[in-house]
Amino acid sequence: MWHPSPNYSSRSGGLAGTVKMVIIHSCEGAYAGCWGWLVNKAAGVSAHYVVKEDGSEISQLVKEANKAWHIGASYNCKLNSSKECNVNGYNANGFTVGIEHAGFAKQKSWNAKLIDNSAKLVCDISKAHKVPRDKYHIVAHGQLQPYDRIDPGPNWPWATYLAKVNSHCGVQPQPDPQPEPQPDPQPDASIVVDSNNAKNDPNKAKIAVSGNWSSTSATAGYYGTGYFYATTSPVSDAAEFSFYMSAAGTRTIDAWWTAGTNRSATAPFVAFDAAGNKLATFHADQTKSGGKWVQLGSAKFTKGWNKVVLSRWTTEGKVVIADAVRLR
């Protein structure tokens, strides 16, 4: 069944927009209510498919070529046995297909026909996008977003499900790939300053904003749990992303934001060293390139608490988005 949802966006180019995983969800409700909500513009969320409780019907809401808004997390390969680390930090919606299943994460069992027909669907998706049919590429929502999700829950029959996916594709289950070798971590190798201080290591990163900045998660593609926004105005009222460096050094600065037509095309990010010296100003076009890390430039920082601030002082009548900053 085709029930088009308005809640989608285009996939970006490159690795971050190439389908390489399928995410399994539970609706936490009944079939009709599930897809009915996901096609409501007010929901602000969606999935590519919804499978009925008894498996007798599957609705498609978003074309696989587009990005559905079904997971509110940036990808962390450490949650997935260090697989696909080349998309670390990117919003997981960009390179996944999402399947909702009518039911609840805490239910004791799942209908056999639902499992079977969902497995057929995943087989088709894996063929179309060359997705490996293993537990690292067919994954639970709760695995990639463990801080506030557990779906499809502890009683989802993963072994049976993956076996059925492979059976429908006419192949034996693929062996678990060996972990990709990871380089030894370097001191201060990469620091991310999130807009939510609860997600920051207080010894390394923190954000500070005035009461003129508002917190929201209204636009999909944000890093972590949401972001701050404020109207542009000729005032000294910046969002301050502070980070600690144990030694002086030159760092590349990346920023993350949610894009939109009301955003500033000249959002000013200003770098300061630990002594408060202004190092550089970078202007970012926040009308585009949302939902991913965007390189701003580089600066030579000093030992101690440095910062990158997002200023409101630019062309009026727009908003600037303070979501996350990364130093690498």
C-alpha cells in the first residue's frame, strides 16, 4: 500500500547518503494509527515502511531513494561493533531504510507472518542497495539510539529473522565480519561540543547560551537530542562552544546544523584561544548542508579552554542554529 508521507528529505551525496543499513522499529501502537501518524505533517517523523500486526499488509510511506525521518541519532560505530565507521557522526537517517512494525517493544512475542513478510521486504531492500545481510547492517533502533529507545525490544527474534532474510534471498546467512582495525586513540584526537551539556564531558566540552536562545528538535537532521536557535540581530549574544585542549595545536573546525529556508546564509562562527584572542571568523550557509558535519576551517588554539562561538550579529530577519561543533 502506498501512503505517501510529507515528512522526508533528499539523501545527500557520497557515503552519508548511500543506503548501507536497515533499521528495525516497533510502532508502539496499532498499524492504522502508526502509518496514519507518520503521514501527518505535524508529526515531523516518518519511516519508509510500516508492517501490520499480522503481517497481512505493508504500507510504504517514503521512497527508498529519499531520507525518511525515523531515527533521531547520529551514527556511533562503537554501538555497532565498530562497523561502518566511515559514516561516524552523520545522522543515521541519511544512509538507512527504516521499517516500523505495528506492536510494542515490550510485547512477549511477534506474529510469525509479520516476521516472515518483514524478512522478505528486507531481502528486497538488501538486493536493491547491496546491504550485507548480517546483524551489523540489519539493526535495532534501540541499538543505535540506546539513550531513549529499546525497540523493537528484547523479544524480537533476531536469529530467526536474519535466517529468514537470507533464506528469502536464497543464500546462507553471512558469517560475521571481523572487526575493522581501529587506530590507537590520540590525545585530544577529536572533541565534540553538543548543544546538550548532558551529552558533553564537562572536563572537555561545554556550551553556554543566554535566555534569548531557544531549544528545540523541530527540524529533523539535528545532532544528538536537539539544538538551539536565535534570531539574527546586531547584538553581542553568541552561543559559546567551549573545549579544553591539553596542549596547543592547530585544529580543524566542523559544525553541524539543521538546514532551512529561514536560516542565515552568513552564520558567523568565531574562534577564540584560551586567552580570549580572536583567531578567525568563518561564515556558514545554514540554508543548506544540514544534518552532517561541515568543515568551517582551521585555527591554532592554545592550551586550556578555547571556544568557537556562533554569533547572532549578521544580516537580520533570519535565524542561526547552534547544534554542535567538532574539533579534530
